Amino acid sequence: MDILNLISSNNCLLINKEYIKKYGLKESVLLSALEYLESIEDKGVSGYFKACVEDLEELTTFNGYKQRKLIDKLNEHGKVTSILDGIPATRYIKINRIVER
């Protein structure tokens, strides 16, 4: 891998330090990846977007099990809402835009 590929913007996630303080490092990495997916996926009327295990693993290196655990933690904080729909089940996420203090 050459240096330009290594530092290209396609290989980087921007992580908010306030998220790290509030939710933890791994949760913040996943949240940043979800915000990226939200920006490129069709959200529809409900505000939910598709967040496949494979897409998130490509962005974060977290396997499906780790993703579920981190999404559960973000859900407990009220930062995201997730649902499974369809057969086979597809995960949809909505990032809750709450004013943080």
C-alpha cells in the first residue's frame, strides 16, 4: 500500500472528541462511521438508513458481534435507534439529533 492510499480521505474517519468523552472511543468510532453512512445512504421519510454489517466492518474493522454491542450502548444513551426489518433481516439506524450539553 502506498502512502497516498494510506492517508486518503476515503480511509479516514473524523471522530468528535466530545463523543469520545461522553460515549467512549469505540462507540465514537462506530458513531462516526454511522454518520458517514447516513450521509451517503437514502434515509427516506422516517430518517432511518441501512447499516449493513459488512459496510460497518469495512469502515471500522468491528465484526458484527462488536457492532451489535456498541449499537446497544449508543441506543442506551439515546444517540441511535436501530430496527431490524425484512427477511433476511436488514438493520436500519436512525441517529437521534439531540442537543447535547
